[in-house]
Amino acid sequence: MASMVADEMTALIPGAGPPPTRIASVPRADIRIRFYSIMRDSIEYATPTVTAGRGLRVMRRWQTVLVVSGLVLLVLIGGAAWLLIRATSQARERVVAYLEERLDSEVELAALEIDLWPLPSIAGRGLVVRHHGRSDVPPLVSIREFSADATFRGLLWRPLRVRRVRLDGLRLHVPPGGRAEGRAGVEVRPASVASAAFTQEPAAPQEQRQPAVVVDEILADQARLEIGTSRTDRPPRLFELHRMRLQEFAIEHASRFDALLTNPQPPGQVTTSGTFGPWNGQEPSATPLAGRYTFERADLGVFKGIDGTLVSRGEFGGRLERIDVRGKADVTDFEVKVAGNRVRLVSEFVTVVDGTNGNTELTDVHATWLDSALDAQGAVTGERGKRGRTVALDVTMQQAALRDVLQFAISDEKVPLEGLLDLKTRFVLPPGEADVIERLELDGDFEIERAKFLSLNVQKAIAELSRRGQGEIDAETGESVVSNLRGHIALSDGQARFSKLTFEVPGAEVRLTGVYAIPREWLDFRGELRLDATVSQTQEGWKRQVLRPFDSLLRRDGAGTIVPIKITGPRAKPKFGVEVKRIFRR
């Protein structure tokens, strides 16, 4: 048995010699089982050792990769930071150079920061643009802070495209434009010429360059716009821009805009939209502008002596220095305070705003109220050394209802006289603190057709005058219609001075000169009554005989009787009298 076991071991283990000693014989199956157990235990012991060795090698490799990657990343970050600092400096210089070239101005930029993550963006502060480098006038543009954002794609192609720019503390100052010889002041143009600006696109400069930068949207809140004047004694016109937006903006071409602002005088809210540009670097005031506007809740009460709330809508076009405006205004509760009557006043107008001096040319104005209308042309201008502006108009009324006109001067609802008014007058309203009625100046001629006094007492007096003037004492009283009522009016300081005031009734003519004090409603007229009949023919019975000797005394200039008269007292109850002393002065 022992020899058999030895033989088996020798056969299974190569190179093994015969065992040194003999052992008890073991069955061959048991030997194989033990051998396999030994090999299995050896393999199970060896496997963790090999796996652990490989893991250590892999870990060492990854540590090396991480260390190298970290060093590379640090180098990249440092390089990027260096490039960003250099890019920021270059970007600031390029922004300044670009603005100086395109705006023909000197540009200052206090600070500029660039950020590339997650999208390209910049932020800056202290941007000041001085037109032609002038430091003796306010900057053309000043911005306290600004920011802009873009996309990488938008910065890869020309023109560079910026998505949005936000402006904080924006101040715009448009200097007055230069004028050629003979263009000073207001240039009167026909309405047809002025209205042409609304149907044409703003004219582009002769040399139009392709834009280098296009901004999809520019937003500015609480900005200020100043329109300078050529008058050194007048401050610029100020407009508070509560909200402003420019779309597809580029210096080189026209851009769309919309804005919400406050009009300084009369105060009210203006909503406007249209096109602006291209920017004229040589002459900023010649930059084209066109659009539409809505002017709401304008308080006319700031002008002493009148009241009402104005709403206006219209369109405009031209250049910053000279803008044509066409629109419609509606004042539903217009009031001249001395009269206290409120009426709806609607007007359509074509005007030209002169940006060099702030004057406004009123090319064509058509106003309607109640059953009447007027047409006017003129200007709103300023005078050197005087605060405010003067409204000067040539006013024409044809067949206007007299009662409608008297609504502005008489407080009573029932007017004393009615008829159809034709009027041509110079209308001047200078600036000042006094009521409108005290500052208003009129100088013109008028005529009233089918005039009729509405007071029964006056009607009876007119009818009686007509009968006696014809020498028909017993005739029936007819309708007291006055004909050929005409005269000249000169209004100033609240005093309406009438001259050559005449009217006729059958058989008589009245010629008057005098004053009507509008605030006091006080009459003071002097004149003469001219009758077809002699003075004795105006009476009957014994009175006729008594007055017959006076016929020759009172007969003159083809009239049967001329009697000096006066009308004085309050408008509601005037007193009529004969000036006897004047009879004997002739």
C-alpha cells in the first residue's frame, strides 16, 4: 500500500523524489480530494493579493492625471484671468474709440468690467460724451451706470449684436443747431409744406456707413432730455423721461423707439413712439425724428385765468432742431375764469417746433366750440430778457354765433345780444402772472349780422327808437332787429375799447365810442343818435310844437336829428342818457 501511495505522489508532483519515509496507505480518491482542496485554498489566497496590487497601480495613475489636470487648469485660469484683464483694458479702449469716431465727440469712461460666464456681459460707469470735446456746455450724453449682455454667437459675426443694454442715470443734452443766413427765428411755411414731413421717412446722411454694433434693445428709466436753445438768456427745455426704449439701435441707421415722459408746460403725460436716427455726428440737432404721440391729462389751470384738462393726439416728423407736428386737441371743460362758463373746445393744428430757440410756428389752427369756429395762424415765441413766451395769432371768425363768443367774457348764462359774428383780429397773449383776460390783447374789426338784443327792456327801447326815428309814433312795434352792427375793438389790461361802433334800426343809427371793463362788467360809452325824423317829429301834440324851433339846431350832416348820448353803468342794468351840454357846444 505504501509503495502505491509513493508512486502516486511521485506521478502527481513532477521532480519529486521518493518519500523519505513510508506512510500508511491512503485510498487514491482521498489523495485527489485533498490535492484539489490544497490548490483551491492556494488560489483563493492568491486572488485578493493580485487584485489589491492592480488597484494600487490604477489609483496611482489617476492621482497623476488629477495632479497634472489641476496644474493645467491653474495655468488656464491664470491665463484666462490675464487675458480677461487685458481684454477688459482693450475693450474699454475700443469702446471709447468707437464712440469718439461715430459721435464725433470726446468720450470718457470711468470703468468697464467684462464677464464671460454664463454669457458675455459688460458693466460700466461714468460714461460722458462731449460733442467736439466742448467742456463749456453740458455733455451731449452722460450715463451714471450701464450694463449689457450678449451671446457668444452674436459676437462672432459683424455687425456685433448685443441683446440688451440698461442705462441708469441717463442725461441727454441736444445743443442748438447752427442756422444758415436768414433762417433765424420762426420760418413761416404753408401747411401743405409742413405736412409733407409726415409722409416721408427721415432723410439719411449722404455718407451712410454699415453699423459695427447693433443693440436689440436699450432700456432707460428716469432719464432726462434737455433741448438747448440758441438764446443764452434762456435755460434749456427739460423733459423727464420716465421710461424709454430703443429697438434695433445702431448709430448708423434709424431705430425704433417708445417713451413715456412728462411735458413741462402745461404739465401732462406724453406717450410717444416712432423712429430716431441715423445719428448726425457733425450736427446732432439735425438728427431725423418721426413718430406719433398721445398727450393726456394736461392741466391748463397752471395758466392763470383759464382752466381745463387737455388731451391731444397726433404725429410728428423732421429733425431735432425743427419738428413738424400735426394733431388734434380736445378740452372738454375749457373755462375762462372771468366768465366762469365751461365749454368743450376742440382744435386741429399743424405746427413747427423750432429746436434752436424753442419757438413754435402755428401754421394752421382750426378750433370749434358749441356752434362756432375760428381759424388762426401765428407763432409762440420768446423775447430776450423776458421769462415765458408770447402767443401771437391772426384770428378769423366767419358767421360765428355771438352768444358762443360771449361765453368767454360774460358770466351770465343769458347773453345780452345774439347774432352772427365776423371777426378779424390780432391776438397777442404775452407771458406773465396776471389772469389771461388781463394779459390778452386784441386789435381787430368785427361785424354782427342779424343782431338782436335779448333783454325785453332793451328791445322795447330799440323799437321805440325806430318808431320815433321814422316819425311814426303810433305805429305798431316790430321786431327789434339791429342791422350793420360793426366796429373796431382793442383789448388790453382787461379793458375792451370800442371805436367806430355803429348799428342801425329802421329810422335811426347809433354811433358809439367807449370802454367795456370786462372784470367789472362796466360800460362807459359816448356817441350820438342819428334819426331820420326831426326832433319835433319824434313827438306828438303840444310837445311837437314846443320842439319845432330846435329842429334846425339838431339837424346836421343829412340827418333829421343828431342827439349826443351816453350809456353807462353795469352791463346788466345800463343807463341811457342825453348829454345836453354837448348839444350847445357845436
